[in-house]
Amino acid sequence: MSFPIHGSLVTPAEARVDLTAFKDNIALLRGHAPGAEMMVAVKADAYGHGLVACGRAALEAGASRLGTAYIREALDLRAAGVTAPVLSWIITPGEPIGDAVAAGVELSAGAPWLIDDIAAAARRTGRTARVHLKIDTGISRGGATPADWPSLVDRALAAQAEGTIEIAGLWSHFACSDIPGHPSITRQLALFDEALLVADKAGVNGSGVVRHIANSAATLTLPQARYDMVRCGIATYGLSPIPEMGDFGLRPAMTLTARVAMVKRVPAGTGVSYGHLYTTERETTLAQIPLGYADGIMRSATNRMEVLVAGRRRTIAGRVCMDQFVLDVEDDPVREGDEVVLFGPGTDGEPTAQEWADSLGTITHEIVTRIGSRVPRVYR
């Protein structure tokens, strides 16, 4: 059974999301981290799969928490009726911290100024804010440096004594956990352990303080990194965080399809699409496919990427345009309305998102998150 987000409206393309596969992936990952809580990252519209639908499905599958990059994503979950703990971890000055605190959204802080802003918002709302303190152990993005960590902890403890915040977690993020054996992994774990010790000696303790550093790759390959909770993103959507090690038994949740908009016979020597980067070698049939770079089909897929149509793989013929691309289907009996599969789990011979990523020199994260809002998500 499926249900498109636009009701019964027929659309030229759709991204089918298999929620059973998504839930099975979560179950598989939970099996790798027995005894640890699981947070599922649903940032970036659940990696392009749909924020609310995947958030709800993750909780049904046994995840205890959800994670978002931005406050507005967490507030969208709350507006949809999701009441489970949600952590947001990228916050800039002037954002609606008060709204987040009032909605019970947990917030990450890696700098004293943010502790102050969160505490001020808590005073205004009259509600204690739950905060996860972030230590930068080596990725050099958000989080306090080891040198600044003690002062961040002290500032948070002062706010906690005032009653404006509650220290709910201590966390960090790996830089190279998807590169097995990388020396930074050991260094980051050692720095994280040191940071935990500093926090403990300063008075941050209690069973309610959750320690977490493991992402998808670490959950699957680093038992020593699982602590109290693991944070899984790309793997829950069935895409391997370490492709060179295989798929770990994960099942891709998204299948991207389109319907042929037009077919026509053309003679040999016909130039196709902008710049005529493809020219037909003989009389053939061209099929117009209504997806383009505005929908996330990278322009670099020109004359490179394969799709499945009429039971055969065909390479995109000519330049990918904003709203469309063309296939040379030769003499295959392709008709308007026929389905084209750009990528999926690969079980029916279609390309996978991993194949697209490998061919285009990127990662699967980019392939699925680029799929635009014009493409409805259909949940099965």
C-alpha cells in the first residue's frame, strides 16, 4: 500500500520510501549496540526521505530519540505531534531558542555564549532547558576545544545551579570513523574520555546524563564508541556509511522514479539537449524524462548515469536540464507514461544510489538529500 503526499494527484516523478526497510535498518543497527539508546538523525528532511514520516517510523522501530541540525526542524516535528526527545545541534545567534525550550527541544551548546542565551530563554519561558554539552575532539567544527571545555562545563553547571538548564548529555562527533583504522579515531576517543572525566570531577554526573559520540559508521564498527547512546543517520536509510566494507545487510529505503513524458523517432545525426553533447548514431527513439537538476539530478550525470527503463539500463543522452533529461532507447517499445527507475535497492536491476555516488564522485548522502520538493515522497 502507498499513499502520496499530494493525495490522488498524478505526478511526473516520485520518491518511494519503503518504511519497512527503514525500520528494519534501525533494528539491525540497534542489534549492533545492545544496551545503548538510539537517536535517529532526521535532519535535512530525513536525508531527503521525509522528516515527519521517518521521525514517526523511527520511534515506532525502537529509536528513543531524534536528532536535527536546526531548531526549525525540531519545531516542525513538535508541530506534527512528535513528543519524543529531539536534539538540535547547530544554533546561531538570534534563533528562536525560547520556542525550542518551550517545546521541550533539547539543545547542544559548545560555547559559553550559547549557555547564556539558552539560560536567558529558559528564564523567559519559565521552563528548564535540557542541554547537551559538545566537546570538539578533532573534527574542528562545533564544540568546545579541550582547552575551553572546563570553562564551558563550569558555565553550564552555574546555569544548572540556577535552575535554568539541566545538563542532559555530553557528546562529540567523529571526523574519520568511516575510514577504518584511521589514527584520529583513537585520539578522539581518548580526548572524549578525558572530557568526560573533567566533567565528572566538576560535578556533572547522574544517570540522566547521556554520553554519545558514535555515528552510523562507529555504531557498526567501533563497539568501544557506543557509550550510552548511538546516533545513526545514513545507515538507517539503508545506505552504507563505509561502502568499501559492503552494505552491512542494510536495505536502501528510497526508490526514485519518473514517468516518460514523450517519445519520438528521430534520424541519425540528431543533436540532443543543450550543446548537442550527444548525437544519435542511427534512427532511434528518444524519451523525455521529467526530472532535472532542479530536482536533484546532478548536471554532471550528463552522458554518464544509467537508469532502468523497459527492463534495460540506458545512459542519460545529452545534457541534464533544469526540469528534464533525455534517453536514447533505440528500438525498445517505450511509451508515454512508462516508468523509469533512476535508483533503488538494485533488486530489479536498477542502479543504486551508491552507483550514482561512485560514478559522480560523491557520497550517497548527497544523492538522496538533493532530491527536491517537487518530487513527492510516497510511503509504502
